[in-house]
Amino acid sequence: MRLTDEHTAFRASVRAFVESEINPHVDAWEEAGMFPAHELFPKAAALGLLGLERDPEYGGEGADHSFQMVAAEELGRADAAGVAMALGVQSMMATPSLATFGTPDLKRAYLAPALAGEQVAAIAVTEPDTGSDVSRLRTRAVRDGDDWVITGRKTYITNGSQADWLCLLVRTSDEGGYRGMSQVIVPTDSPGFAVAKRLDKLGNRCSDTAELVLDEVRAPVANTIGEVGRGFQQQMQQFIIERMYAAYSSVGSCDRALERTRAYITEREVFGQPLATKQYVTFCLTELQAQVEMLRNHNAAVCEAYLAGEDITRGASIAKLTAGRLAREVADACIQFHGGMGYMEETWTARFFRDTRLGSIGGGADEVMLQVLARLDGLPA
């Protein structure tokens, strides 16, 4: 895929946004355990970052997916991955189903303010005893007239303590397994909704992650996204886009980490010579950079296939698996070549090491990606 001058100009504007509106504040946000989403999101929306692919009728930019790829790469260069992840939740995880399957009324009520940064959205799928096994989802919605009455718990919910509404995957019938689920928009000011606690994480600390409780929360049946009973299928489509966001942003974060480490080994002297004169060190960083370039090209190919309307399940699974593992390798090498200083919290490498570990867990663990790929290869995964 060949990017245009328009992509280049857009990339520069997103990079400037990261350097001016995110990076100067991340130390304070990390210390606080969250960033002010209601302050940052309107600034992101002013650049179009929250609705790049969305219909202009609801405040979107009407651009194609290639601009989302560029934006995610640049957001990945933020000094704390938690902010990029939260922005990704708003643009590519909590709103795609609503944009694709929602009614015009639902889009006006919830999509438009989310694209404007006026409301913060969260995607609520994972439950305390389900993890990646969505078929075991237990949160239930029982119909009572024109309302769903919802009871259950959700956990590991990014933006959970700041969200104005949830894209909630909930069981709406007695059918088991992957059947009988629906996606429902649930405002967080509804009676019976509560944030049980904010979770204390190893990394991505400035992104608030919460456990949520729904105790007979009422939501209009009209808040159902798409068809009742088709929530699992709709969520799987949304997961594919989420996984590409992870792969796109990993390219940006790994690129920046390798740039910074190359600069460090050029200046750092060991036994009277720059560390960059050691062949093992330079070859290791060069090989990792080559792998980042391969991931970038794979991502671009998947993006192109998506734009052509093709099924990208395989390509997205490969991208997610590769990105998570590659980021871990890059983080480990960066700490190693910074030596003892790289192990100190005051050095960027420590946060990068902690933040990148989530890539092989969140949004579908490596093992889930391997299971998907094995099945596509005809193996009994």
C-alpha cells in the first residue's frame, strides 16, 4: 500500500498531538493511575481521531481505514501506552458495532457525542470467570416490557471508571454457548450500575481499568445494537478491528523504542568505545527493526484487504500474535542494552517493558490467536 501526501500530513499532525497533548503529562497521569479522558478526548476529536472512518452525518471524518492505521501507529509513540489504548477503545473497540449496526436514533444519541469526545465509551465483554472464553458469558438481560433488566459483572474494562456508556455484550436468551447474546448500549448513570473498583495493573497504569457491577440495571430494548441474538457475531467483527489497532500501534511503539535505543548505544561508551561498535548489539537491534518493518508491511496488506471488503480474520490474527511477541522482544532488548539504568523506573525502558506485556494478553491472548489460526488451517484446535 502506497501512502499519499495527505497521509504524511496527517501523520505529522497526530505526532504533534502526541508530543504536545500526551507526552508532557504522562508521568503525572501514571502516578494518578488514570488520565482525564473528558479533557483529552475533545482535543483528539478536534483532529478527527475519534471518528476517522465514521459517517460525517454523525460527526465522523468519512476517511478510509488507512488513516486509522496511520493514527494508531502515531498514537503508539506515546510515552505511556495506556493513553493510546484508551483512545483506541473509543475509536476502534467500543464504537464500530454501533456505527455499523446501530439505528439512526442510537447513533445520534451515543455515537455522535463519542466521536465529538463529549462522551467516553467502553467495551464491556470480559467477566471475572470467563477471560477469553466468551461462550461462558453469564451477565444476563431479561426483557420487561420495553426494557432490558441487566444483572452481572464485567472486569478489565478500559475506560470503565470514566465511561458515560458501555457497549455491553450480554446474554438475552437461555441459549448456551455463542448463541443468544446481544450488544446493548448501557448509560453508566443508570440506577443499579456501579464501579466496584479500579484495578491496579502492572503496566498501562494511566489507563483506568475497572470492575463493573450491574444490579438490575434497566436499558431500553431500543438500545440494542443490531439484531437481538446476534451480539456474539457482531462482537467478533469488532474484535478483529480491535486486534488490528493493537498491531498498528505496536509498530509505532516499537519504532520509537528502537530509535531511542540506537541513539543511546551511539552515546554510551563501554571499554573506551561506543556501545554501538559492538556487533552483537547492532545486529540485534537491526534484526528487530527489520521485523518491525515486516509487521508494518503485513499490517498494510491487511488494511488493503479490509478496504477491498475481504475477510481479514486470518491476517488480523497473525498481526495480533506477531505484534504482541515482537513488542516483548523489543522491550527486553531495550532494557538489556541500557544495562542497569534500563532497569530503573526513572528510565523510559522500565515503563515500556511493563506496558508492552499486555499485548500478548489483551484483546485475545496469543493462545487464542493460535487457536483461530489452527482452525483456519484445518487443525483440531
